[in-house]
Amino acid sequence: MRGFRNLPRWLMPLVQRTFDWIYQHGDWAYDPISWLVSGGRWQDWVRSMALWPEAQEGAMVLELGVGPGHLQVYLAEQGFTPYGIDFSQAMLRRARRRLKRRGYASRLARAKAQALPFPTDTFPRVVATFPSDYIFDLQTQREVWRVLAPGGRFDTLLTAASGLLWVWERLWGNGNPNHQKALLEERFQPLADLGARVLVKRYPLPRHAWGWVVTAYKPPYSEETL
């Protein structure tokens, strides 16, 4: 829900307070608002992070910030074994209800990304979609590295742009893709320092959109996966 970082500074406090309220008290408003701002495409963009052609049936996937649980359900539908964390009790309740209605097990925990309650080298994949700025935190990246299994990968979809969202980004954001790429490489330098192969790219999203995606591979990995 927090994929819009190129807003004018004067507007950011209001946007932050709105998102904080949604996550803590207005979880019912998450889906309608995300549908509105994306032109009905938000869930398609989130589900695109479940596309993982080299994955094995039943592979465990950890989602950071599960929100209302849409990606958790989709991962289960694709044959994965999803786990997830969120710090919002309201969002966790909504996600658990959604999984239960679809007949899937709930493997969710209330936790911060800076202190993941999972053993080291556990998950072949970790994902996050439209995370807030916790994703840039040094301790978050250390924890992602810790729980990733050797050969695993971490994907985070940071922003989306299409139609009016693209116009907004051009007006208020930095329109130079090379500058944005360099900035994201700098923000994820801690993962690179830990030994990850970090790739930053503009990723095509469903329904005529694109977004910035950061992927980090933990060795050993094969060149075919890069």
C-alpha cells in the first residue's frame, strides 16, 4: 500500500498518518483504497510477485508485511507453502480470515521485519510488495539475509506506475530512471555487503504497468537464475 515515495515533502506526513490509521484501525479500507488508486489493478500487481518458474512444488515462501493476505492466498493456490509476518494485529486477523475462508492453513506471526521469528537459512524465497521504509533498514536486510536459504532469493516490489500514477511520478518524482536505479542500489547496499547479488530493474507488471523491483540472490546460485 506504500508504493508511492515520490510525493512532495509537505504531503508525506498526511499520507503517512493515513497509512498508519489504515494499518492499525481501518484495515477494512485497505482494499477499496488500493483498488481506487490503482484502477482496480493492485491485486494483479501484488500477485505478480508469485511468478517463480524455477520453484519446486511446496516451496516455502516468507512474505514481509502480509496486509490483508491476498498474496498469501495466491501463493497457496500456486502450490507454495506461504509464511508471513505483519506488525498490525488488524491486518493479521483479516489475512487469517481470508486464508481460512479459502481452506488454507495460516502460518502468520506478529513480528517486525527487523526481528524475524524464524531460524537461519530457512526460506528459499522472501517477498515483499509495496513495503514502507522498513525495507531499507539495515537490520531488516540483515534479517532477510539470515533467513534466506543458500541459493535463495529476495524480491521486493517497491513502486508501480501506470496511467495517472505514471503522470504523478513524472510530475513529483525524479524522472531519470538511471538516477532511480542508482538510488535503489545504494539503499540495498547492505545486502550486497553481506554477499548478495543485488539486481535492480524496472519490472513489467500486469495490465500495462511497470514497477521498480529489487532482487537479491544468496549464494550459492546458478547463473541461470540471474
